[in-house]
Amino acid sequence: MGGRGRGGRGRPGRTRRLVVAGSPADRTPYEVLGVDPAAGTATLRAAYRRLLRVTHPDTGGEAHLFHAVQDAWALVGDPADRASYDRGRGGVGATDEPLGPDDG
């Protein structure tokens, strides 16, 4: 018979699930979006759009993950917001070393 040969409705062959290690609240926006902090704007946008489709509740995703993706994008989606996040929250070029007594 013709057709797709996979049967059912929706998007055939879509069985991948988003794997989230830890709470989205414990992760950086870059970790939520699954990109390197040095990723370019186009890469960041592509990851965001892909994750919106994967996590959207109407396509079988989980609402809390969908909201985590939106929250991550709000922090780093705009170049000015991203620069502010990177400066203040430990993005590109940040260190994991704890602050010393003279550091603040």
C-alpha cells in the first residue's frame, strides 16, 4: 500500500524524548537549550525553535520543560540580554572558582 507506511496520526517516527538532567532551575540557559555558551546566534535560535517543538505540550512534550525553554530564551535570546547574562551570571569566559574574602 502507498502512504508513509508508519501508521497512526501525528509525526511518524518521532519517538525521541528530551532528556533533562537535574531541574531546569539548576541549569544555565545554555544547558537548557543544549548549546555551548560560545554558540552563535543562529545556532542558539535553531536550538530554541527545535526545543519548542519537542517540549510543547500539544506535541506530547512536558509543560515544565516547555516553560524552561522559554525562560532560557528570555535570558539569552536577545543579543543585549545575552551579553548582560554572560557578564553577570557566569557565561562565556567565567570561572568556577569561589569568591575569596576580598572579592565581594
